[in-house]
Amino acid sequence: MKTKATIIALLLTITICSVWDGWFLTIENPDNVMGVNASFIMGVNISTGGGTPVNYTDTISNNLSDELAYYWSLDETSGLISIDRTNNANGTISANLEINEVGIQGRAYRFNETDDKVSYGNGVESITDEITISVWSKKDKATTSVLPSAGESFIFSKRESAASNPFNTFVISAINGGTNVRELLSVDGTYYYKDVSVPDTNWHLYSITYDGALITFYLDAVQTHNASATGSITHSNTYELTSGDIEIGGVRYYEGVTDEMGIWNISLNQTQIEMIYNNGNGIPYN
């Protein structure tokens, strides 16, 4: 299993006091600072009584670009190329897609439920052992209404045809006729998913992680479900990674605004997902 180190800035302050019967450890986070750069401060106190305190300070620094395989900030203001900031998989924007919308960070894309999507190719197949998928989106309508033939509209997905099942690598989609949003990941040919009600048109962060043993689904950095799983992430190179619709399977166009789409080839932990969420403000991934 890969080492996971994506804490941006961690400042530990340790106070140690001698005591006749050993040590007592308490951990607090009194400042709870989650700024734009996702730095935070955690206070650690080790004390139980007499003795002279000894103060020790250490700093560990890293950033969210570690193991970031793909990152589409969606900040383009013109053109038909969706730029991958990791230089791995630029996307092709459909002609009528509205770009340069106000995003959670910078600009964003607006999908119109009629003919808008972006295709990103098949590079995600290289990720097999661990993964994190994260995307910000806001629905235009609290209750999703897509064409009657479509059961869901797709925010961000790598989904294959029904005939190719179980090659639906991952799906983040709005369910037709209700308020639910679905997060799905396929591991070793088995689907794992969670539907969560999102009854509003606000910005939300949708995240999925898999570490080789556990799949975890998040809404706004809060765990909504987890499931034990082992094996490789299920892939097929038949169809492309897309946003706003799927490669095949009928008209499944999404209606809403999407921003900050990222895929890591490690499983981020909850603290790191909270950094991405940043109290609802988001942050750039690199």
C-alpha cells in the first residue's frame, strides 16, 4: 500500500512534564485553522503534574499535488480544450458548453442538460491499486429532471455500456426525479455505491476513496458510507472519462455547474478531504 502524505502544513507543539507514574497524553486542536492554503495548527500537550515543561516544535510540510494524477481546474475562459494541470489528459469541450462561469475556485463549466459534455480520454486506466476522486458541483435544480429514458445524469464518470458491465469504473451522478446524488466505484468487478439526498442548489464536494481495503464515500468531507473491498479498480479502455454526460448509454446530460475535478493515485484520508473542502470554500489542488 502506498504511503499517503498530503498534509500541507502541520505544526506540532509538544509540552512534556515529568511525573512519577509515567506520561499522560492529550491531543487538542484549539485553533482549527483551515485557511486558503489548507494549513492548520494542532496543539499536543503531554502533561500530568509536576516537573518543568519542555517545549518542542517540529514542522512537516507537504502538498496536495503529491500523487495527483489528473487535475482539471476548469478555469478556461475561451476555447474547446479543458486543460489538465498535471499535463496528463486534456479534454475536448463540446461546442455549446458554457465556460468561464463563477466557480468554487476561479472559473467553472456550466452544463445545460441538452448537449454539453467534456471527454478526457482513457488515461485513468493506469490507476489500479488506490484512488481518490473529488469534484465540486452545484445542481441547477434541487430535484433532478432529465429525459424520461435516463435514470441519472452524470456529473463526472468513467462509465461503460450495460453490455460491458461491470466496467463502470466510477460514477458521480444526479438521480432522475429526486434529490439524490450517487457516488459509485467498481472494485474487482463489484459495484459499491451510496445515494445521498442533496435537496438544494448549493456547491457541494463529492469524494470517493479506495485504499486497497476500504471504499469511502464523502459529501462535503463527511463520510456517508464505507465498504470493505479488495482487489484492483475495475477498468475498460473502451469508453472515455467524461463530465456532463457519459460516453454511451443514452442521453444522460447533467444540468448544473462543475469545478475542481481531481483524481489521485492514492487514497486520501478524511483530514485531507477536509483540507480540500476547506470549510466550503475549496482550494486549488496544486
